[in-house]
Amino acid sequence: MQKRTLGTSNLEVSALGLGCMGLSFGYGPAVETQDGIALIRAAVDLGVTLFDTAEVYGPFTNEDLVGEALAPVRDRVVIATKFGFKFENGKQAGLDSRPTHIREVAEASLKRLKTDRIDLLYQHRVDPNVPIEDVAGAVKELIQAGKVRHFGLSEAGVQTIRRAHAVQPVAALQSEYSLWWREPEAEILPTLEELGIGFVPFSPLGKGYLTGKMDENTTFDATDFRNTVPRFSSEARKANQAVVELLGTIAARKNATSAQVALAWLLAQKPWVVPIPGTTKQHLLQENVAATAVELTADDLRDIDTAASRITVQGARYSEAAQKMIDR
């Protein structure tokens, strides 16, 4: 597995990380604990070193799973987790990035992750009620105390990134980015390049859509959050098939899968981009990791861009409630 450095932070990770959320939360029932541990350890064996979790995944159960799975190899891996939500009766209940809360969450996450330090601690969503300078200052104190190594932001806008970075250097921004969500290219990517911040795209496979394995007739489990996403309505999935067909065309040319081309395209954008696809199946994990060996030429990338520029993707990427938590 090739390695990449997230910006100028000296945080070196595998070119592809593993998003662990779906093992516990979001895409239907949680996997059996032993199956989740086996998948995470298989990723380690394949050379993956960046593992992404958050207290809100479950809530809390995903951190427990990741901590147990990685305890035997703790010094070989980079663990990223996140703060920023409050909970009532075990359920997410809005945002909370007050410094006192950040410190409490960090202590609780350290226990669940069975570790003495968090390698990368992200603010999960920007809290409009807490100045980002206060947030960055709280994480700076955790870094000085040796409990956190690097500071990250998720779904933050350009001005928030600049303000946070001025207080405590931001190692990485985590936001959605893929061939069917390219908004970060306008302002986010140039800002990250200027400031020396790495980029960790989540949902690099379009929450499964870009694999080419679903169509307008695909149904989801009742607990799957894609049921609430406009882009996953039956009509939108039918309208957006052009994106999948484009990937399929390039995949045939490269003797690869659509998923591998979608990941290779992201890897080709910048040397400090590290996607974190998630999966619950070991054969798909192996397929994703193999994407790091797919070489897209300048001609391939030009063909993809030209074809993609003619496609207008249909449907919002989040429900209205979730969209309100995005800082722009």
C-alpha cells in the first residue's frame, strides 16, 4: 500500500483509509462484533493504516469496535475520531462543541478506543454557537497534553478553516467528495493546498451508488439513512445512471471495477487526498484497496472530466435537517 502525507502535518497514512461507520450505524443493522473486528484486522493486513470512527456512530458502539479491533496493532495504525454532538436518551440531539464538552468527549473516546492518544481528532460539524477559535484552542490544549496528535475539521467552510488553522494548525479536512459531489473543487481544495491541509473524502463511492450495483429498483433496510436522502429517491437514482455508465466505460478500458475507477479518480486529484471508503464485506475491502494500483492517465482523466461536465447530478445529497448542519 502506498503512503500519503496529509498536508504539511507530517501525518503519514495509507493512500486509502477505512471508514468504519457502516459497521455499526447508518446503512442498516450493525454487523456482528467478531465480523467487524475481522474486517478491520483484514484491512490492517492489506496495508490500511487510517481508520475513521466517531462517538456518534452507534452512538458509541463504533468506537468500542474499532478500539477492540486495533488494540493489538495500535502502534501501526492511525485512529481518527470526532466530537461535536450532544446526546439525549442515547440519541443525537444537536451540536455541542463547547470546550468543556470537547474535553469530556476526548476522555470518553480514549477509553472506548483503548488507547492513550487520538491520532486525529475532528470537529464533526461546525457549531454556530461556539467560536471556532475556542474549539481549536480546546483541541490545542489536548494536543499539548499528549492526548491528541492532530486536529481536523469536517464539512467546514473556507472561512472556518482559516480561522481554526490560525489558532491550531489543521492537519486534515474531512468532507464528502466524489465524482457525483464535486463542490469542494471550487473553494475548498485551493484553500487546503494554500494552507497545507490534507483532504479526507468520505462517501468516495457516493454512499454505494458509484459502484454500479444499484438502480432505481434497489431497496434499503428500514434503518438505512439513504431512505431520507433526496439523491437516493428512485427518480434521482434513475436520472443519475449517466455517472455510473461513465465509470463503467472507463472501468472496462482499465480492466477494473467502477468502484476502483471512482477511487482512482479521487487519488489522482491531489497527492494529499486520502479517501476512506467503508464496507462490511471483505471481498469489497480487497476490491477497494486494489484501486490504489489503478493508474488513470492524463487522457483518462480528461475523458472523465469532459463526460462528467455534461452530466447534471439530480437530488440533494442530504435531508433538509442534515443539510442545516453543513458549514458553508
